[in-house]
Amino acid sequence: MLGAIEAGGTKFVCAVGDERGNISERIEIPTTVPSETMAKVFAFFKRYDLEAMGVGSFGPIDVNQDSSTYGYITFTPKIAWRNFPLVQALKGVFPVPIGFNTDVNAAALAEATYGAAKGLDSCLYITVGTGVGAGAVVQGKLLQGWSHPEMGHILVKRHPQDEYPGRCPYHSDCLEGLAAGPAIEGRWNKKGIDLVDHPKVWDLEGYYLAQALMQYILILSPKRIILGGGVMNQKQIFSTIYQYLQDFLNDYVFLPELTEYIVSPGLGNDAGITGSLLLAHHAC
Ligand code: ADP
Ligand code: ZN
């Protein structure tokens, strides 16, 4: 039996299952403070005989195994979780191998194994939700350098008519600051879900996301790009992205048909938790 945690800023999804992504039981626990949330996480997993665990976590996190703070959530704006030793806390109760990576890297792994990029040895998984984050599989492995990539915080060229200052706490008008769900809400004073009939909103969203995708494509040349997260429920953003991307790239690189190249997650909302099961399996 494998244990999996998709640790998010709003909720922790905990599941037990196997490496084929079959989930036999799952629960959701609100992300409050570590003592409270972790007590419920321990209580859930204590009922099982676990071989290994996998954690796909919100971040930034320390994934450098040579670091003294490996396994920590590091600089999150969620103060109570800052410098929280997540892997160590789990190890204290469950002394099994624990795979640890970002939530988006876990999702990328799952999509490359069982989802929209199945059979491909590279893909990029991007979530556009409360924040913007991306994970990548490159030559069959999760992309990791000194730490994990932070592709949501790249700089983009501002739309000439966009005067919204941006709301990334670190960079103001980086991609996340201009294009995540809270930025849409801050700019238009309404939640994204209530702006469906305002094409300008989704045109601007596509404008920023297409710039980001252009840069990811030029740097990584992924074999498929998967766009998930709450904001991407607005499917009209896809066609806007295709148009802007074609404009920006101006035929400089050869790409497959964009409708098949830039797609929704094959695993839907289960990409993160399935990826966490895979992280557990890889840790064995
Ligand atoms: P999280 O990033 O916290 O895991 P989500 O991916 O659901 O969660 O993203 C939440 C963000 O997405 C919120 O800012 C919310 O307003 C926005 N969002 C959720 N559903 C929709 C929708 N159908 N249309 C537009 N925006 C949405
Ligand atoms: Zn930023």
C-alpha cells in the first residue's frame, strides 16, 4: 500500500493506493496550522500498513537532498507553514521511504505516465489557480536543478492597456501577479467564475499565458503542454492562447497542431494525487 499527499495551501488531499494510480481511499483535510492539519493526516494514514509515501507539496519547498532543510516547506506566505519540516514530521510517525516534490512536478509526472502526455518522455504541467506553477518532465525525469523550477514567477511584457499593478507578494507584476485567479479578481473586482461573459478578461489572460508558454517552449521544448487549475476551467482561454502564441512565435519553431499540443489534464483534478502515488512508488 502506498500513501500519497497532495499538500495544498487550501487543503491536503490524502490517499492510499497503488503505483498504477488506483486510489482505494481518500480524504481532504483543510490546511490550517501544521499541528492541527498534520494530526489529521497522521490519523488517516495510521490505519494502513504503508510501504512508502509520496508528497506533492505547495511551495517553495526544499527538494535538495544534500541540504540541511531538505523536506521543508520554505518561504510560503502562509506564515504558520514557513520552515515547516514536512517530510521529517511524516518520517517521525511513518518510518518509510518518502518521495517529496512540488505539487506541479507530481502532476507533470502523473500526466506523463497516465494522462494527456502518456507515452511521451517530456511534458510541462502548468496550473493557473490561486497561484501559477509549473512542473516539467524532461527526458523521462522530473526537472530539478539546485532546487525545483519556479516557472510561475517569470516576467512577462505588460499589455499596453493593463494598468493593474499585479499582486505577487514578491514581484508584483510577474506572470502569477498578473494572471493567477486572485489577479483576475483584483483587476476586475469580480471572481473569474462571474466574468464568463467578459471576453476582454479572457483575452488578457490568454495574452499573458501565451507569452509564458512561448518562453517555456523556447527553453524546454516540451513534447506536450498541459494547462490545469481553476482558471483553466474557462476553456475559451485555450483558443486565445493558440492565437497569441502563433502571433508571438511567428513560425520560428516547428510545433505540432496547437489544439493537440496544448491541452487540458488527462487526469482532471486527480493529476496531483496520482503523481504523489508515483512519487511514493519511485521512493521505494
Ligand atoms: P488552488 O490553486 O488553490 O489549488 P484552484 O486551482 O481551484 O485552487 O484555483 C482557484 C482559483 O481559480 C481562484 O482564484 C478562483 O477564483 C479561480 N477559479 C476557480 N474556478 C474557476 C472558474 N470556473 N472560472 C474562472 N476562475 C476560476
Ligand atoms: Zn512572483
